[in-house]
Amino acid sequence: MNLHRLRLGLLALATPWCAWAQSPLQGTHATATALTQPTAWRLPAGEAPPVLDGRLDDPAWQRAPVFDRFVQFLPADKQPAAWRTQVQILVTDDALVFGLRAWDPAPERIRAPWTRRDQVKADQDFIGVFIDPVGQRRSAQYVRVSAAGTVEDGLFSAEEDTEDAAPDFDVQAAAVRLPDGYSIELRWPLAALRFPHSDGAPWRVMVTRNIPRENRTVNVSAAALTKDALSFIAELQVLDGLGDLVESVRERSFLSWRPELTLRSSRSSSEADSPQRTRRTALGAELKWRPRADWVLDATLNPDFSQVELDAPQLAGNTRFALSVPEKRPFFLESADVVGPTQPDESGENRSLAAFYSRAITDPDWGLRATWRGAGAEATALHLRDAGGGALLRAGAFATRTGTQPRDSQASFARGRLQWGDLGLAGLVSHRDFGHGLATEVVGGDGVWRSDERTQWRGHLLLSGTTLGLSPQGEVQRIAREQGHRAWLAWRHREADWVANLNVEDVSPRFANDNGFVSQSGIRRVSAFGYLRRGPGRWLGLDLHDRELQLKLQETRTQADPLLGVAAGQVVERLVQPGFWFAAARNTGVWGHVGLDSHRARSGGALHPTRTLLLGAESNPGEILNFVNAEWEWGRRLDVDADRVGLGAQGQMQAQVRLPLPNGWWLELDQRLGLGWVDGADGRRAFTDRSARSLAVLHLSPRDSLRVIHQHTRFTRQGEAQAGLPGADERTQALACMLQHRVGLSRVLSVGWNRAEAQPGRQRSHEVFAKATLGY
């Protein structure tokens, strides 16, 4: 590493005096200034900022410092970058403007399809910018811009080492294809950045470049970043050249207002009810005010949160526990990292939604929220009135019971966090009031501690109290106050050759949170997941970029729960899963494990051995077939309802296709299939669970698209009189069509039509809608 840095330093000293070689890999040097880290340049007062057209031909770009010291991160880290990437940064009165230049020796192979926002993935050529204006490298806002000018943005969390593309920032970008590559201009308004008012650390930044060819390459501007780091943003570089920017803008106020008008006409019917028609005209608004750098105030009034894009269907026919779905609504996505981490940890388990799950709030009449960030602390609080009803979850050790929430309720949530170096501690409070004495409260805290550069500890303790329960028939009822707790502790350690994760969890039987997501309670769980890194190699004539030998161990046992008749100490599940993973050309990953597991379907039932084989793969095959993914598990699987094990399988497949059309349009196709079944004692199929989703998007221009989604699910079960299992045939089907015009976040116009059907009961609904959102 020291030798590598010495070479970079000598190269930086030599560059002002030496012309770059005129090779297609390096391009030509635009300036005599060589930088060892990204540096911003203040645009002189009175000089107009560059025209945002993707071309770096404005006078300001001829004077802005150039940074081009990139290194390779994938497929192998700590390697010099073969292809040159150049970064320039301008500071205007109200924004950072990035000029990004990518040279390419084969520009005809650049992958630059038109795609939806937040769909700039590994199959495309793109440049990404990560900014941490707090300077602590705990989280970062990121924007990716493809060679076609499409934007993906979101938040990256260092605690989970994962990204969340749900948050959107009001950035503008443009890209231009060039004879030897492409160039990008990205305007990042200061109003979209969140930083302390005073005593903040220097802003940090990292620029990345993705090159998807036979061997996908990722280059980064942070020379010290390696795969051994606990997170991808562990080595963000200080952004030089800002001078007194933070001081000059920290008192500046920014205000944005987004009124929206929605027109809906719908018709619903079923076997039990006569057809009903409704027409609704809704005028709503969202207000965002940043009175100064460290405060953001959000308000929403009568928002139309009806989903424009349907949630992807999931296999749920043989599932005992409720399933969560991602958040898409902007009011809940402001400073999502302050609310708390919402991504699964490395073992695949999602712990944080137990504290706050915004999808538990369905249709607010109004909402208020305040968020504050300091140099060593941060906090957020929200309060709203929900008029939508929705699902009420009451978990147990063997299943999640569900009911329907009372229609009107008020929800409140607040969380504050203090940071002392590598130690962060947070406290939270959550309250849901349904009226008539029905309420649920949660208080608690969480923390994270990085004891060294390779080790991280995380955990939380939540205490709940509720007077809202479910009857055996699933009806909401008032009960005597019940109390519960949820405790979780996780340890993660990363070395050059191995990674280990350990989780310990204790959830009491009566823990409940109606502002959170709680699918299982009354259990104690210990899980461990780790892998050995074997590095590059060859197998069956294939060059493998990386290899891992994996092992997952997990055991879940019950706590005593007299209300549900559950005795303590029963094994709910025991997992022993040795496995593997390797990476190869075309961004291909292949994984698998042998499941030497055991499961119990109900309290007092048998502990069934389940023996399965799981295999999965994903790849970016090419520009047309840009992504495929499949995962299948075969063997002896548990039939939950029948409480027995039978031969069966479960899996899912996904394929994405992007086709350029002769008139310059692009067609984007995404097909997802899910299938699961288990055979009965007589060898016949006991049940079959199916789901399918077809998405077609016709991109008429970078701003205009026509989208069609068709999806359906079907669960069928053979009746078994001896086992007391009735036959079942449950079906859902939905079709949605929408024409949309989008200009960033400031102007979105949508016109569409939805149709849904469900069996049994012949439930049908039809809807026509038009929605306009304007930003000021």
C-alpha cells in the first residue's frame, strides 16, 4: 500500500511537466494541474454557471482543477485504473456542479439505454458521486448518472454497508456521448445536502465509474479503499477548495413547495356487494423548508399516496409470517438515515423495521416532520393523522396474526442520536393512538460501536405497551395493557481472508409496535454467518474473480406464551447451511448451499428435518439481455398447514431486456416469476404457489414514458378430509397502464388506468386517474 501511494505521489509531481500518452485508455490531459484528491473551484462572482447540457466546453471548465487519480476496486482492488476518468467541481452560489469525463477505447460499446429513474445499475456505463457533508463517513448521499443521462440517487449507510435508492434529491444531470467516451454535468443544489450548522467536519466525497464489459470494472477516486473495508464509504476523501462555503450558506434558507392535483374515478364490485362508483378530486401539497443548514421541516397536506407502481407480488401461500414491502413515498424518505437504518444486515435479517415501518401508515390526512443534524448529534420527529386503516400485526412464535386497523389514528415517532467518535447511541419513542382507549407505545434505544477498523457492534432494546389486541376471529378489541420487549445484539468482523457475523435476539411474546413491523415474537434466536475469501482462481476452465466458502447457522426457540398456548424451549427452526459463492465474467455471481435444517410448524408439533439444495445465479449477459437472476431450492420442504414434510421446490426468476427501437425510442421489459410447491403424503401435489409480474416501459424520450404492469398470484391446495384441510383456489390479478411526463422532481404528470380482480368472491375494481405534481 505504501509503495502504491509513493507511485501515485511521484506521478502527481511528474504530471505537470509530462504530456500524457495519446492512447485511447488515457485520453489527453486538459490542464497542467494534477491533484491528489478532488478539489472544488469557486466560480467568480458575476460569472454565469455552465449551461447544463453535458458538454464541458464552458469557460469555467477550462479553469477548474482536474482530478483523475482513479484506482480499480472491482474485479480486483488496489490496481491502477486502466481507463482515464476526470473530475472537476465548481462551486456556485447555490450548488455544486460536477464535470465528469470518461474516456473509453471502444466508445461504440458504451451501454447507455434510456431507463427509469433509480434504475442505473451495474449493466450500464455510469459515473457515481458520493457526498458526506457531515464528514463522519457514517452515511453518504449518492447520485449515479448513466452515459444516457438517467439518474439514480439515494442514501448509503456505513452500518449495513448497503444503499437505499428510495430517497430522491432534486439534482439535475445531462450526458453527452463523445467520439472517445462520454461526459456528464451534474448539478447538486446545496438545498439538497444535509450538514451541521457549526463545528462540522470537512465534507467528504468519492467518485466512482462503472464499466460493464465482459469483465465488469469499477474504478474509484479513493485510492485507499479496498474490499477489506467495513463499508464502501470508509475511505471518502476530503473535498478541498470549499473555503468558507459552509459558513456562507449555513444561514441561508431554502423553501420548496410541491402542490399536486389528483383526479380519480373508480368502480368496485363483488359477489356480496353491489357495484359502487366513486369520484374523487384531491388537492394536496408537500412543503419543505430548510431555515438553515442543520434544520429541515416537512409538511404534507392531503397527499395522494395511492401507488402508481404496484408492489411486486410475493409467494405467501406457505408463509407463516407477514412480509414487508419497501417505502416509496417522499414524505417518509427525507433523511431516512436519521430515522434509523432500514436495510437488512449481512445475514439477510432485517431488525430495524421493528422500530419504525412507514408502510404501517397508509393514507395520511396531514403530517408534520422536523429533522436536525449537528456535528455530533442528529434527531428527527414526525406526527401525522392516518385515515387509511390497513393491516394490524400481532406476532407469535409460529405465525403472524393479522387484523384490520381502526380507520382513523394518529402516529408519532421521534429518534435522536449522539456520536462520540466511533460510538453512536440513539433513543427513540413511538406512539400510535387509535382512539377509544386503543393505543400502542414503544420506547427504547439503539447503538453502534466500531471498536476498530474491522469490527462493528450494533444493537437495540425496545420496550412496548399496548391496549390493542386481536380476538380469535381477527377483530380488533381493547385489552388490558400488555408489555413486551425486543433486544438485539450483533457483531461483525472483517479480515482480508474471512468475514464473520453474529446475531443474538430476544423478543418477548407480547412485544408490539403499530408504527413498526413485527412478524415474529415470543422467541430467542442466535444466528451466525461467515465466509472464507479464497480470492481469484480457475474452475472448470473458468476464470473466477473471487470465491467464498460460506456457513450459516441459526437456531430459534420459543419463550413461554400462555395466551397462545406455546411452551418454552421448543425449536422453531434450526439451520445448518454450508455454501459457496463465486464471481466470474459479465458480472456473474453464482451461489448455493446445502440446507441441513429442521422446522416446526406449530406448538407441540414435530420438529421436521428438511433437507434441501439451493442454487442461485445472476448476471449481466449483454446490452439487450441486460440482467438475469434465478434462485431455486429443491428437496424436502415443510408444508406449514399440513404440518408435514414433502418433496417440493421454491424459486424465483427475473429477466430484464432493453431494446433500442428504430425511431430512437427504447423498450424496457422486466419479467419476474415465482413458483413453489410441496407434494402430499400420497405423492400428489399438496399445494402450488405461483406469482408473476410483467413490466413493459416504452421510453418515448428521456422525460416521457408509457408503462404497463401486469401481475398475478395463484395459490391452490388439494383438499384433505382426514387432515381437516379444505381445498383452496385463491387468485389475484392486476393490470396498470400509465403515461408519464417527468422533469426531475419538479414536474411530474401522470395519466393512467388500473384494474384488479381477486378470487374467491369475484372482487373487482377499476380506476382511471390523472395526477399532476409541480415543484416551486
